[in-house]
Amino acid sequence: MLNNSKWSGLIQSFPTTFFLIPLLVFMFIPYHTFAISLDSANDNQIVIKVGAYNNPPKITILPDGKVTGFWPELLSHIADKEGWRIEYVQGSWSEGLKRLYNGEIDIMPDVAQTNASSATYLFARVPVLSNWSRVYVRQNEKKIKSLKDMNGIRIGGLISSISVEGPEGVNMLIKSFNLRSRVFEFDTYENVFKALEDGFVDAVIVNRNYGDTYIKNHPVRKTMMMMSPYILTFAFNKQSAAVRNISKYIDNHMEKMMYDNESVYYKLLNKYFEDAVAEKVVIVMPRWFKIFMTVVFALGMFFLILISFSRMQVRRKTEELRHFNENLQQSIEEETSKRLKNEQIFF
């Protein structure tokens, strides 16, 4: 027999339990799923939070706090097309990556895609820039010229950067070649080069865009040592469905600009990286198209040879027929002349 008091208690507590469970689920949903917001004061315009760190000419944070450079202008163009509003969250490189992981921002530009980073972030399908790292030393440094000269020295780099921690970064280089070098990581590129100029480190390894820009106004020079080529693109928070949709819109715009040599993308490459690094689109034919074109070429050559051979045959037959007609005409004339002579017919 049922215990009425027990069941009546459960029934009375049901409404509380019913509303408590969704509340608990909501509390444990990661915050990053709500990083994208709507601006109610501006017709519910989508507001996207983007990480920004100082890395000119790709990303430059001006003294007044304005964010400019290649990536911000590129993203601004896409945002204008889609009606989004971009809100930058400034900080260091490592802070930006942490914010992206935690969902405090939606997008982090200028991120290299590796196996490790792909497990943490969602990446745009279309690559944006190709880059590599370069070793820089003080202007008066004469000893560090090659990889063997880096043995036993102090090397500076940006914390959590692909130049340091990437699959072909300086840490892997030291391990692979058994170098007795020490690596010091700093939170900004400014501090990396400050450590170099102050003599705290003997060399630094950073992306060549920032390094080549920095040495124009500082007693630092670049070396011939380059390493760690990589592709840079947009990184997104991996857990947010809304951000995943945003990534698809960005991919669509990038794909269109990639195949238009007069697009904003190529104009920005020319503006910030000069013509030498503003690579034009190279359309790679799919394998099936190459096979198709090979078959078409082979058939074309076959028919061309066949037509040429047929023409030769026609010319030969024509020549034989001409000779035959000439011989026949000559035979007829001779036979006619002979008959007339035999019959003694004269004109």
C-alpha cells in the first residue's frame, strides 16, 4: 500500500524541483556561449568581441586605444558587409588566447593553426596570411650567424607563440639539435626586444612582420636564420554555436576576396606588407580537371595526327590520279594518232 504522506511531499516539491533543474543547467553552461551579444540600442545589431594585442603592422594599438592594422581593417570590412559591430578587448597575446578559450571573446585574429591549437580552438577554413619566424640580434652582434652559434646563448620569445612553442619553434629546435640554450618568454613583443636591447638575452625569435618593422627604428638587426613557416587565420571559441555561424560568414567573404585581385584583401596586403609579400591568387586545378584536360589534349593530338595523315593520303591519291589522267590522255592521243595513220586519214 502506498504511503500517502510520502507521495504528497514529492508532489508538493515538484514545482520547485521542476524550476530548479533548468536553473542549475543554466548556471553550468560555459559563459563563452553568450559572448556574442545584441545591441538593443542599435536595432539589435550583433556585437562581436575580438581580442587585440600589439603586433604591428598586423595589429596596432594606438596611444588613444584605437585598434588598427591589417587584421582590424580586414575584419571591419567583413563586419560592415554583415552589419556587425566589432568590440575589441585589448591585452597581451596569452591573455587573448585565454579569453578566447574561456568565451570572454569570440574571435582572436592572427593565430597559427597547429594540431595542438586545433584541439583548443575552432579555425577559419580559409587561410589569411603565410608567415615565418626570424632570429634577430643586437646591431653590434657579430658572432651569431648560424644555428651552431645559437648553442649556449639566451633566446627571447613571445609567451605561448608558435615561434617558441610551435612544432618547429625554438623549443623543438633546441631539443632536436641538443643545444644548451635557455629560452625566456615575455608577454609582449615590446618586452621581448627590450630584453634584447638591455642585454638580458642574446637573440630573439619573433614573427618577421613585427621584427622587420621594429628594426627600422632600433639598434637591432635581422639574421639569415628563418624557421617555423606557418599559416595565420581567424581563431574562434570552439564551444559556441553562434560563433561557429560567424566563422562561416567570414569564410564566405574571405573566399570571395581571395579570388578577386582587386579586393580589399589584396589592397590591405599591399598597404601593410608591400607588393613583395602581397601574393596574388594561384588557382590550383583539381585532380579530375587535370585528368580531363590530359584526355582532351591526347584526343586532340590523335585527331590532329589523323587529319594530317588523311590530308597526306588525299594529296598522294590526287597526285596518283593526276599522273594516271596524264598517262591516259597520252595513251589516248598516241592510240588516236596511230589509228589515223593506219587508216591514212589526213586533215
